Amino acid sequence: MSFEKEGKIVVELTKSEALVLYNFLYTATEHITFEHYSEKKILWQLQGNIETKLGELFQSNFLDSLEEARKEVQGDDEVL
């Protein structure tokens, strides 16, 4: 899922994983208490990077796409 490239860590996600992660970051960052501004900044940057790659975020059927992505990512795993 990740590897080091020229001093950077590259994380690869499927489109479904990215959509689920983006939604989590969007909703969770409102409720997280950050110890340092850098933590908030890196989450915003990650969210922004994902946002530029996913056209689904701006479509009227976003919630349908999110639900489909959640099911795909969950697979056969049991629900918490």
C-alpha cells in the first residue's frame, strides 16, 4: 500500500478507498483535538490531494458512490 520514493512515502489507494478515506477526514477533522497545528495541516493536505483526484465528490450521486465504495472496501469483513 505504500513505498518510499526519493525521500517521500507514496500511499496507493483504490478509488473506493480514497472516497471512504476522504469522507472520513471530512467528517472527523471537525471532532479531533490536535496536539499540534502540523497534524491538522497534514490532514488538510491529504484531504486536498484526494479531493483533486475524485470527481465523484462533486456529483449529485455522491452519497450513492460513497455507499458503494464503503461496501467494496468492507468486502466480507464483519461490521464493527
